[in-house]
Amino acid sequence: MSLPFLNAASIPAPTAKAKSVIYIFLAGGLSQYDSFNVEVDKTVLGKSTIIDSNADGVRVSNYFPTLANHMDKLLVLNSMQTNQGAHPAGIYKMLTSYNPRSSITHPELGSWVNKSLTREQDSLPNFVSIGRGRAGTAGFFPGQWAALPVQDPNLGIDFAERNRAVEREKFNKRIDILDAMNKGFDQDYGTKDTRSYVDTYASSLKFMNSKDIDAFDLKKEDANIVSLYGKDEFSRSCLLAGRLVERGVRFAKVNLGGWDYHNDLYSKYPANANRLDKGLSSLLTHLSQKGLLESTLVVVSTEFGRKPEVNPNRGRDHHPDGFTCLMAGAGVKAGQIYGTTSSDGKHAEENKLDVIDFNATIAWRLGIDPAFEENTPNGRPFKLANRGEARKELFA
């Protein structure tokens, strides 16, 4: 049994620059003024100091000394905006392009990519979520377009092999019986939901038998690439993401949470910043050495930023107007800064970039029309990036 054919309108344009996306999501709200937006009043920076990078005119905070040597590969987006200032709603908006509604669950961007770009010959899932955090919902799409979750990159995929107690011939006979039962059921009682379940099961079997399933085994990676990375979970997650896009996976999402520092920011933040600093640097080197950076769009996002004022608890509170995201690869204008905030850090000022335009830009770079539309089971139409428009000027 094979995957269903998809709407031809979603086929990527021949000019699509990115073949894959590695999407690093920093749940909790990265403090932009303690990371990549340091061109503000000195009082806004709190205890952070400024260091130069290897890109002219681009400076970063002292918490990212390794990435400072890779800023020539990164485009810094300092004028991000969202209309959501609470974590669940902010995460939902960033990942789906829609405000939360009680009546509908929207697909994440990765699910749109999965549904739009999966082909019958693909042997691996095209949406994989790595690490702890929101796994990657398919929303109103059938469940087969949800993310394949990999909670621990060192362990790979659970239950991906046939139980040794069941011989192959017996296993195949069981599958044949199941197929016959499904066909009989479908003729008399089949619905969209039951067919989706059958398709998901068929996709899982195809995945189990894939020659590329060893992409999930980090022990199979070249020692020179492994040596680039640390032993921490985030670094290993980035290593796995790099392996997956090399095997053709379209959307690999890497989760790194823990950025919600309302108190004791400067005692808690450095450890997480160090993980991001080293893990992302390793990933950029990995992709560059493998010749994959030009065909892979690396994205670093978060649901919102932090306020320019340090509060009485020595932390920063939520701030949705003028936060920071990053892009690398796939022809981005690397080594530059796009957008600014006011000098007091309170508002996005130049080249404001809404999260729906951010998501539209990612889709467009993959060759998917951001206005591509799908209907819910009850016929309500929704566009991939809501009303977002791609910012083509972010690319050379």
C-alpha cells in the first residue's frame, strides 16, 4: 500500500532554492537583548556585554562566543512581531500562523510541508520532531502528516524493527490478512478517518523497511562530523537533523526549551545559551562541510521575546513586539541584520516582520505557495501562512 498522491498545485517550483528546513524552536521566549539584538541603549542590555563577530557590522552578546565566528553564515531578524504574549498562544501562532481557536486545530508549518512535498517514492517521513517539546501536530490534516517524534536523539526510533519472535513470512502473511480486512471494511463502512488510519499504518510499514532508516542511528555518522558536536542532547539533536536532511527529509524540527526567565536571568540563562551557541555552530559547520548549507534553510525561532527592562526579580518578562529570529543557508543574505527596534528596545521599528510573513517566507523558499489552501473536514478553507507574504528580499 502506498501513500496517496497529492494535489499538483503544491508541487514545488523548479526555482525552489531550499530542499529542506532544519527548524530550531526555542520555547519560552529567547531574550533578544541578551543574544542577537545588541544595537540598543546600553541600559537595555542588562548584564550582557557586546562582542564583535566575523561579519562586519554584526555584533552579538557575550553569551554566544562560538556563534560569533559563524555570523557570516547567519541572517539576524531583529524586527519580529506577534500579536500573542502568552506561551501557549504564542507557540501556536509561531508554528501554525494562526491565533488559537476553540473550534479548530491548525496544522503546523512542518505538516503543511510534509503534505505538500511528500512523494510516493519517499522512504522517510518528511516531518520529524526531535527533542522534548511540542511534537508537531497535523491539526485538521489526517494524522499521517503529523511529525514523527524522536524524544531522545541517541536512541533513535522505538519499535522500528519487526519483533524477532515473528518470522518475516508470518509477518507478511499477517499484513496480507489485515489488508484484505481493511479493503472489505472500506467498501462498506470506510470514511476519511479510517482511510487515514490505513494510510498511516502503510506509511509506517514502508518506513520500517526503508533502506534509509539508519539515518536515525547516530553511530553510523562519520567520526569527523560527530567530533564537531558536544555530548549534550541539543547538540546530538542537531547532529540527527543534519543526517536527516542529508537523506532527503524535508522538515526536521529541533526543540530546545527553557528560555522563560522571569527571575534570576543571569544565573540561569548562560547554560542554555551555551547549548545553543555550540550546537548551532556545530550544525552550521556540519552542513557546510557536507555541502548541504546551500540547499538547507536553517531557522531559529521563538514564540516572542523579552522586555527591555530587567524586572525586580532580575529577569525579563514577555515582549511580543520586536524580538529576534535567525536564518542561515539556502541563499539567505548572510552576515547581515534585517530590521531594527527602537533604541529603547520597546518596539520593532524598521522592516517589521510578522510571524505569518516569516512562515510564508520559509514556505516560499521551499517552492510552496504560501497562499496554498486546504479545507477542513467540514469544508472551511485555510491558507498555509494565513495572510502572510514571503519576504523575498531576505535572499540573494
